[in-house]
Amino acid sequence: MNNKFIARKKIHYRIRKRVSGVAAKPRLSVYRSNNDIYVQLVDDVNGNTLAAASSREKDIMAQKVNKTEKSKLVGAAIARKASDLGITHIVFDRSGFLYHGRIKAVAEGAREAGLIF
């Protein structure tokens, strides 16, 4: 394991000590790989994933845009799925990633589509 990964994990654990989701206000967990981005709404009390979206979905993959724009589309997709479940308020969990670039684009896309952080 390299130092960058260990540093991100330490940040992630520090965030998770404070951030927790419940059914009424789930946690929006974000994972960023080199090529794709994955988000899910998690109810930590029951240990359930309520909804998930990623840049690997067919409608998002079909769009020929850069990774940051795809991240914004993923944020909008998870917001649509959340509104179908009747969820408007969430807690944002950046999973130790810095809040800029693709992580920020997910948050902006979700906010524009109606989620409240």
C-alpha cells in the first residue's frame, strides 16, 4: 500500500466518525476510481444501500463528455433516484477524497437536481 492510499483512508475514518446516515437523511457515499465514479445512498442504522448510481450506467456512458461532466450527471442521477424514494435531505461523505474536481461535480449535480446537504 502506498502513502497516498493510507492518507486517504485515515481521512476517511476521521470523516466517518462524525458522518452517519439514517433512513430519513441517508449518507451519500462517493468513490472515485481513475476512470469512473460511484455514489450510493446508505442508511447506516440498518446497513442498507437505498440507491446507487455510477458513471458505468448505460445512459451516462453513452454521453461523450469528460470525466468531470460525467460526475455531474452521476450526481443528477442519484438525486433523481433519491426523489423517487422521497428523500430530499442527505449527508455528504467524500470518503477521504479532496472536495474539488469530480467529487465537487457530483455534489453540484446532486444539488442542482434537488438534493439538500
